[in-house]
Amino acid sequence: MTLYAVKKLAKLAGVSVRTLHLYDELGLLKPAARTEAGYRLYGEQELFRLQQILFYRELDFPLQEIGQILYSPDFDLVQALENHKTALLSRRDRINVLLETIAHSIDHLKNEKMMNHEDLYKGLPKEKAAAWRREATEKYGIEAVDRSENYLRRLSKAQLEQLKQDQKDINARLVALMHESPDSPIVQDQIALHYANIREFWGTAGSGDPQAEAYAGLGQLYVDDERFSKVDGKPNKAYVLFLRDAMQYFAETKLK
Amino acid sequence: MTLYAVKKLAKLAGVSVRTLHLYDELGLLKPAARTEAGYRLYGEQELFRLQQILFYRELDFPLQEIGQILYSPDFDLVQALENHKTALLSRRDRINVLLETIAHSIDHLKNEKMMNHEDLYKGLPKEKAAAWRREATEKYGIEAVDRSENYLRRLSKAQLEQLKQDQKDINARLVALMHESPDSPIVQDQIALHYANIREFWGTAGSGDPQAEAYAGLGQLYVDDERFSKVDGKPNKAYVLFLRDAMQYFAETKLK
DNA sequence: CTTGACTCTCCCCTTACGTCAGGGTTTATC
DNA sequence: GATAAACCCTGACGTAAGGGGAGAGTCAAG
């Protein structure tokens, strides 16, 4: 009759000592005996029972149920297996649904990104985009530009439309203030409202540098992209330059 | 600007108040404001963000990761989704393996049961089985017989062989004691050993009535089934009757 | 006699909440 | 103005299946 101490049995069966302690505590696997000092001693029979426990555990049976399977003779094992099977089937079904959803989401995101990218630069000659990028890089550093572009790229089509609408709204209120300085309180109040709207779509409530760079970058985008620089249907360069200055002032004074 | 208290928002989004408390605590969804009394107040923006959280939660993302997705702008969402997809795929694979294993187990058990059933009654005319069942039902009640039959049915082929071997062993020791009374200590000691062996195969460490009935029933089965009632190759009715009486005495005195 | 390997029992930590408990607040009704 | 109902707060415990560690006892070898 061979007897194993906890660590021996644990190694034999490939489980941790803690697990054996737990199983003892739960009454799932009691040691065959204890030494005077209280050390657990397991025999062949316990090794065998442990194998059984691990088998059902592998099948994702909860330990409680394993206890019933192994310890109550009138437990209907076949029925338990059938039940477990249907449980596993519905788990699998659920996973399949999740997989579909994820596939759709990934598609969606990829499409939006591409579309977004197109949309973002469609109305805008490539050279101009490149030039803006160069210029901004000199001013703010390559990292800031990267981050700012990231923000812009993450916009969805609907968000882009909303952006245009915001633009219209603020235009309506700001064209009347073009005689003011871009850093005047009355102008900056409007900018603050605009910023608050924009921020919702950027999906972040944090603050600090990235926000500031992105917002300033957006102001420059308004200048470069004709889709944003129209007022009442016609491009109005002076206005978007004014707007950009106001936004950059806001970014530098309120967002840093 | 509409503001919602916790319960309102909870109902709107179909989550519990506790969940909102938790998300606040984790920094996943902070209320837009607090009243003087400390009540949480949520706005439209928070409702929207909650929807997003729930979306990813549905996809089984851990809350921590959801936080990263929603709060860090340079988090690569597509990459996260791809990763999650492969995780889900391996979960599904694992489930498929489990399902196969379970199917095999069920097959195995059913075959064993059938085989077992055949084996159990093969050497035994149907009428006799029926007669034993009737008699035992009268003596112990229909429930006890059901339970006892259940025990027997759960034996595998290998276990049945072991049962026969046990039978031989005990025969060897008991035939010499047939002149003793079935309830004499010397006989009962042997029976106790026999019972201990049997019990291993019944896979239960419990005690009480079902054990007793089953063991007594097994004694009767020895009488009725010729495969068990042979001694040295020949049927020995007197011996199995003696054995049965000893087992029943044991069951009634030691197992109740 | 000491060192190292082993063991014991408690205890806290993990996820994503459910479920009190004890106490404060708001609102509707009388 | 009082009171009850409904609502809110924080704090803490419990869940499944262990992981990890503290502090203390035990065992075999050198």
C-alpha cells in the first residue's frame, strides 16, 4: 500500500497542493489518513478518485456537481451528461453569435476607417494634406500629429456629418463676430461650446495635451479642407482662418 | 438637459443599480454630477457611454478592457476585436472537444448499461427475475427495489467481473463457516469485509437506508442468479441462502 | 544542531456583480 | 408640519475555483 503526501499526489495528478486542500475542505477528496502531525496521506484509491474528479472538471462540471456524481449512487450520470451537453451547446451558440457580431464590428470599423479616410481627404488635394501634415509636424512634433490624426481617423461617417453640422451652427454664430479678436471672451465662449460638442464624439473624457493638439489640428483641418471652409455655400477663407486662430488660442489656453 | 438618477438610468439601460455603482467605482462610468447629498446624476452622454459599455460587455470583454477601449484614444479597437475573436474561437473549439467527449461518455455508459442489463439477467430466466422483483417489492416496498436495481444497473462489465471474484473469495472463507449461525460474529466479520469491497464499486461513501436495501437486495440476487450461486462450479442452494441471510442481517444491523 | 524541504491552518485577492444593513434624503400625502 | 414611501448613499459579505503568502510546525540529511 503506497501512500502519497500532498505534493506527491499533486505532481502525480498535475494539480496544485492548494487544489487538494480545497477538495479536502469541500469533501470532494478526503485523504485516506492523516499522520500524527496532521499531514494528509492519500492512497491508490484516492489517486483514482482524483482522476475521476479531474475528468469531470475538464468537462467544466462545477465541483459541487462532481461531488454528487461521485458520491451519490442514485445520481443519474447519463442525465447529468445530457444536461451538461445542452448547456455546452447553448454556450457554443452564444459564442457563435458573439463571433458574428465581432465580425460585423470589425467589418464596420474597417469600412468606416477607409471611408473615413477617403471622406477626410476626398475634397482635399493630396498635396495640401501632405503640406498641412509637414507644417503641423514642424510646429507640434511628429507625435502630436500622429495622435491628432488618430482622433480624426476614429470618427465614423455619422460623426463626420455631425461635425459638419456643428460647423454650420458655429458658423452661424461666429460670422457675426469676425470683427472681434479670436481671443476675445465673447468668441472664446462660443469656441468652448463647440469644443464641448466635439468632445462627445471623441469619446474621451480625459484632458491634457492630446486633446489640445487634436483640437488645434482640427482647426487647421477646417482651413485646409474646403468642405468645412464654406459659409453659406461659398468658401470663406478669412472666416476659417479666424476660426482656426480662435480654436488654437482655446486649445493653448484652456486645454493644456 | 435631462438628468437621471441611478434607478432611472438603470431602468433605461436595463442594468442594476449595483452595476452603476460598480462602474462608477471602477471609473468606467462616472456620473456627470452629484447632488449635495451625494446622489449620482447622469446625463445623455453617460447614457450613450453606458450603451457602449454594455455592447462590449455582451461580447464578453472584461470590464478592465472595456475601460481601455473607451478611454484611451490610441487603443487599437480592431486589434482588440481580433484578439477577442481568436479567444472566442479557442473557447468554441474547447467546447467542441468537450461535446465529443461527452457524447463518447454517454455512448459508453449506455452500452455498459445495456450490456450490464443483459449480463445481469442473461443467466437468469426472465420469470425468476420477475419473481424476485415481486417478492422483494412485497418485502421492502417498490421504492427500495427500484433503488437497489439502480445500484446494480450502474455496475460496468468490469465491475461485474470483480463482483464475481469477490463472491469467489468470500465463498472460500464462508463455506467453512456454514455450520455457524448467519448472525454469528465470526460470519459477520467476513460479511463486513465483503461489504467494504462491494461498496468501493458503488462509488459512494455515504451511509443509510439506500445502502442497506441495496446490499440486502444483492444477497437476494445471489440466490436468484445461478451465476453467483455456484460453489466449486456447482450450484449450492443451501450456501447462497446462508449467505443471503448473513448479508441481510448485516444490512439490517450495521447499515441502518 | 541546523538547514532545507515539506506540511499545516488562516487569510486576503481575483470577476462582476447580488444582497443586505444601517442610515440619510426627497417627495407625496394627510 | 409630520409621516410614510420611495429613493439614495457607503460598506461589507458571498459567489467559483483556486493563487499566493504568512507564520508556525515537522521531517530527513548533513
